[in-house]
Amino acid sequence: MSRPQQVIRQLAKVYNVNRATCSIRPYSLTCSGPDSYWETTTLKTSASSRHVALLSDLHLLRESHSRAPLSPSPRESIYNELEGKGPLMPAESQFCIRVGNGVEPPVVLLDGSEPTLFSAHLRVVDNDGEEIDNIAVCEYSKKRVQKYRVQKRSGCVYSIGSVLNYTFRVSHDTGNLMCCLSLCHSDGTFLARSYLALDQMSSLDHISLPLMNETDTIIGLINCSIIEIRGLEQPILAASPPTSGFTTPLEIGHRGCGVTQTDRELFSELPCLPENTLSSMEMAYRHGAHMVETDVAVTQDLKAVLYHDLQIELAGNTKVPISHVTSHVLESVPSERLVVTEQQKRQQLLLGQDEDVGLEELEEKSKPYPYLSHALQSLPPDLGIMLEVKANLPEKGVENVLYHGDKNVFLDVILQDLFHHVGSRNIILCSFCADTCTMLRNKQGRWPVVLITQGSTETYSDYTDPRLACLQTSINLAIAENLQGVSMFSGLLQDDPAGVVSGVKESGLQTFVWGFHCCNQEFRDTMRSNQIDGIIYDRIYEEKTLSKRKS
């Protein structure tokens, strides 16, 4: 019996499907059936003449596994002790394979047991059977964090509640990569191994891989996630230290002058101009804002636009993700809650004390969905921008899917707009999505990246990513991924602001705070007295300590 046929029989038995529904396609193995949810998309290989099917080439990994592991040279490691190797080059890809999510055991055996302590070692070989020797690994949990380091011969120990992140870089001409993740018991005896093929286009938020024993019998599953980060065509290198030109605490206008669309129930008073519009941002600047925080998403025709919500409402109350709509359609879709009223115009002129701005110009600058490129070119150059990159981030019980397909494409659109139009403007990149932050950090080295976290709170729904379940895990994630800092929900700082801020700073991270508590003058003063690095708040024109400017 051929090796693929043996695996088909094993899969059919494990997943309770008829063997007739399992088939070998030329370059992938598929299992389907009424009770089966598993499809081996991760076992896909390209149409290379070297490979007919992944399973027929597993001998490369077996032979590699039988040899003593290579000892990676420190200079080949993707990370050194202090910081990242630098942004990816145009012909490079970086793969990140994550085992565990900080809560649930990643390994489930068919006998129902869940090993809570084991060591894991990743090996990767290319088409020619050559081993990739620049694999780095980091481990973090709620209680501890260990930054990226060269993988040891013995692998890395996993304990319950941890996250193991393996990462390595390869050139695009490397071809297909085949991985073997070997697991051992705490006493060093062999537990299982799992095979995985990366075809240079692999990004999966969640995948269950079969675990095989020494005779290649499937004995369980291991849950992983995979990210591929590709280098930009035009690499963005560090031109200056990431915090150059920043004055702390940064006074940051939330969506310009504040929320007018979502989260309205949390704010007792709405600002006078529509959120995330040029008019709102210019007004924040005139009233002394160092930066404005704004949201960026990418349309179907790959245009970066400033808008907060993941969905927009079309005719007939139909809601669709903004990534499914072209920029031309957006131009014809007004948002009722973003319309400038005559009263708002008069109030803006009064508050802004700028008689040069007419009502027609104000109307034009208050249109929703401005392009990022236009904002970068038209806003005052000394107004910094804290750019929140929108991403898929499902909440518990809510399906928030913004992008389908390769996230690299969407991030590259945003980064290229910045590269071409930013000038000397200060930029901070941020996101609620941990994987987005990791990708932004490795795609460029010019602008700092900050992880936004709401921690554990009753104000907002929990996210399904357990790595964001509490403030401490978010802090440890930011440390492990070499991010600049964390932006915390204000509710997390109410009880012990001094302790929280100092604790984050002692970790080497910068601290930012957002949330409706920041609209309170007393709360902002408390944050400043505790040396927070940035405060993001609404109605910044009410802050009396800031010096007004002319636009």
C-alpha cells in the first residue's frame, strides 16, 4: 500500500468518514465527509517537478529528524538579544508558527488526554533537503515572557497557558518548505510529530494538524496558527529613532475632535465636527493637539481610507465590510451621522477662530471616507498621526470579518501610502490585532508599532483571541514581539493608575491611554501626573492647557 493510501485510511478512521470521500489531488490531500471539518490545506505543495505530493516526500524530514540538529550561528538568527534584525527585504518572507493561545491546551490526543507540559522543536527543510537554520522562538504567558532567541537543540518547553512562537526568514526563491514539529514528554521521551508544508502563501488564523507517532499513525491533533509576512517592494528603513520629535505626554485627538458615530452611548456630549474627517483633524490641530488618532481600512480597489467601522451601510439597510466596496462607491455613500449641520459649521468657525475657512470649504473637508494619501498631503506637517489599522478581530458572539485573503496586500497599501506621502510627519502605527502589529513591526523599521488593548472589562465584549484577554498578556506579547508600547483602555487605570503605568514602563514599553474616562479633565490630569506617554481623548478643544495654533 502506498504511503498516501495509508494516510487516507488513517484519516478516514480518525475523522469517521468513508474512504471513498478521501482523495489525493495532484498537489494536496483532502478529507471531507458529513462529520469532518478538517481539510489539509496546510499540506498543499506547489506544482514543482520535485514534488508530486507532500506525503511522498516526508522522507526528507525523517532523514533530517534522524540527524543531530544544526547549531545556528547567532548572526543567522532572526533576532538578537535586544531587537529585531530589521525590516524584511523585497525578496524575503518571514513565517510565524504559533503553538497555543495562552488558554486552551494546543495538543489533544485521541484518548482524550491533554498534555500540559512538553517540549517542542521545529525543523524546516527546503526543496533540496537543506535545513533552515535561522529559526527563533519566543514564549510568553500571563506570568512570564521570554523574547525571541535561537532555538535550542532540545527545543522549547511548553507549559499550560503559554504561547510558543516560532519564526524564520527565507528568500522567495527558496521554494516549498516542509516543516516537522516534534514533541517530547517532560522526561525527554518521544511523544509525537506533525508535518506541515508552507507554499509561500500560507496564512491561517487557526489550523488543526494531525499528530503522528513513530509509526506515522495519527494519535491526535495540535492546534496552530500560521502567518506569512512578505517584504515590501520598496523597503522602509529606519530614518531616525522611532520616538524622534515626540513630546510627552502626547495630547492626541481621538478621531480628530472625537466620536460622532460609534460608541455614542458612552459619551455624554458629541463633538462639533464629524469624526475621522480632515475638518475634525485640522480643528484638533488648531487647538493644540500634538497628534490625532484615526482609523484606516482598505477598500476593494486597494485604496486606504480613514473610517472607523468595519462595515458601511448601503441602500436598503444592507451592511457590508468596507473591504468589499470600491472607493468610487464610497464617494456616493453619505453617512447620515457624518453630515455637517449649519449649527456645527458656525460652532466650528467660532471655536476654531479661523475666519479664512468658508462654509463650502468646511463642507468639503468634512466629507466622510477621506483617502489616507490626501490626509497626509493636506494636514499640517507638524501634526502627528496615530494610525489605527483595522483588522479582523472577532468578538465573542460577533463575527467581525473585514478582510478575506492575504493580509499582506492590505497592509502594503497603507505602508506605501505612508512611504510616499508622510514627509517628516510623526507617525505611530497601532492595532487591536496582535498579528497585525507583528506584521507591521517586521515590514518596516521607520515607525513605532503599539498594541491596543482593552484588557478584561465589562464595558466591551471580549475578543476571541485569548492573547488579548487581560492587560498583562498584552504587555508580555508586546515585549515578545519587540513593539514600542501598549495603548490601554482607560477603565484599566481607574483603581491604580500609578501602579499600572509604572509597571508597563518598567517593562520597557511606552504607555498610551484611550477611552471615555479620558474625556474627564481630572482623569487626564491624573494620567499626566503619572507620566503617561500619550492621552487619546475627545473634544480636545476643551483642554485649557494647550496652546492654540493657526492652521
